[in-house]
Amino acid sequence: MKITVKLFSYFTKYLPPGSYKQAIDLTVEDGTTAGQALQNLNIPKDELLLALFNGVAHTVPDEWMTYELKENDVLAVLPKMNCGGKGGALRPVSST
């Protein structure tokens, strides 16, 4: 079956040749999970932060890695990022 995987930030280095605009169309076996698809692209599990399945966000990798992909699914993945500050946490921008 065909799926699309979109990778953002430094994850784009894992895209194989033939990728276009941070995405690649893949053919995978029925029953393939999100985790298996990402493993096939050599994406480190410990660097995963967020996944969007067809535009719906999921924030707990241990839960969404077992999601069984369906024909024409779009899986978009964002890595953890160090944004500076204490512990690398994101900080709100002051409005003043």
C-alpha cells in the first residue's frame, strides 16, 4: 500500500533520494505500523517528539508508534529540538 512520510527539521537528513519537499511516497506492506515505517528510514526513536496522522497530532511516541498505517495515510514527524533556555524548554514570547 502507498503512504506518504513527511519529515521536518533535521529529520530531513533521513529522507532517501527521490524525496520532494520534505516528503517521500513509500510502498509498505499491509499491517505496517508507524514505528516500522520510521525504522525503515533509520529515524532514531529516542529523538521523536510529535507525529501527525493525516493532520491529527499525537504527542506520545510510545502510543502512536503502534498505529497501523492505512492506504494513502500521511505521516508527518517532528523531532525533539533544543530551543535554548533552561533544559532546552520552549518559552513563551513576551507580549511586552
